[in-house]
Amino acid sequence: RDPDCQTTINDLFERARNPERIFVGVCLQIVPETDKDCLVDTTARPDQLRVKEFHVRDARGVCWARNRTQKLWAGEEYTLQIDSHMRFKPGWDETLLRMLKTRPGRSVITTYPPGFTPPRNLVLNHFPKPTAGNYDDNRILVFGSFAYTDVDLPAKPMLHAFLAAGFVFGPSSIIRDVPYDPFLYFNGEEASMAVRLWTNGYDLYAPNRAILYHNYERHSAPRHWSDDKDWGKISDRSFERLRHMFGTEPA
């Protein structure tokens, strides 16, 4: 239910070095009578846009949505997972490919992007790297971040142990090897994916330059829990599943 989704897609294509090589998959969760403006102004490359539409009453949270989006994959060599409210640096696609190829083995580029406020007020000279944060009330590790500036920015992407779900780039083999768990809800998504990627042989790196930006100020936007009165039950089952996976409490 995010009207900025169409602007995100347009910005993605407009600022790519090779837009003809890019295909976008969208899990569109809307109330059709009121939310059609979420994806009406994306006419630049309609043949490169794949959309799976759901009424919000059928939605089950972000991990379910990301799982549905992965099903739109059609064999492309690389995959980039983002949110619906992002902006891009010029040549972002070429930068990501070049950065990934400097890392050994099976590598993933992931971090919390610097922020922006619409339409395109970018936070500059801010380069976050994910870190360990704290354990929440459900005993799930929540990640934090440390921000570098131009002065202390490393020369190469930075190895770390964490994952930021709004920016995950790597070989599309991760869709096959570590498909998104549709039974998780929201909190714990990143810890789960970090563990599963690493135990399947992937190393995680933070980029050493800004590539894309995220809007962190969407306070009035509807979320899944705004529409589903049973979201608490879904979330509780999700926490039980996470603790079982981590081996801390069988369910």
C-alpha cells in the first residue's frame, strides 16, 4: 500500500547504466478500490515489470511478500531485494556488479542504506555497516549499524555477520539455496536470513560506497498490522518458529 513504489521503480530504471538488462518483480498488496495509485505511473519499461497482485486481506506480512516476489524470478543471474520506497545512485547496477566481483566465493552485498526524504533529498557522506544490536522481548537478535564517513571509509566492501533485508544483492542462487521463509512475519527476518545464508556457504559484505537510499520516515503509511486484526497471532507463531530454528526453544 505504498504509492512511492512506482517512483522507486522509475528511479531504478532511470539511473541504471544498463536498464535493458533489469527486470523488476513486485508483490503488490493493495485495497483495489483505494490503492491503485501505488503502481500506475510505471510506463518506461512495462515489458520488464512482473507484478503479483494481492488484496490486503490475503497478505501475511513482509516475509510472505518477499517469498511471493522471489517466485517472479525467471532465471536472471543476479538478484537485488529492496523495499518499495528507495532511490538510486547513477550507475548503481554496474557498481553492484563490480563490487560483487571483487569479493571471493559466494558473496552477498547487504547493508542498511543511507536515508532520503521524498522526492529525492539524499543523506550524503553516510555509509552504514550492520552490527549486532540487542535482543528484543522475544529473545531475537535485532541488528544495529555503524556509519562510516568519507574520511574513514574502507577501500573494499566490509565483511560482516548481519543482513539488512531492504538491500540484499548477490547471485540468484540464493533464491534457490535460501528461499524466503513465508511463515516468518517481520521481526527476526534479518537474523534468520543472515544465519541461513552463512550456513549455506554465503559471506555477507557491506558496500564501501553509497549505492541506494531508503525512506525511513514513512510514519503515516499503512502497514500489514494496520489491516489484519490477527497479525499478533501470526507474529507470535513466527517468533516460535525462529526460536525453534535457532535451537533456543523447541516448538
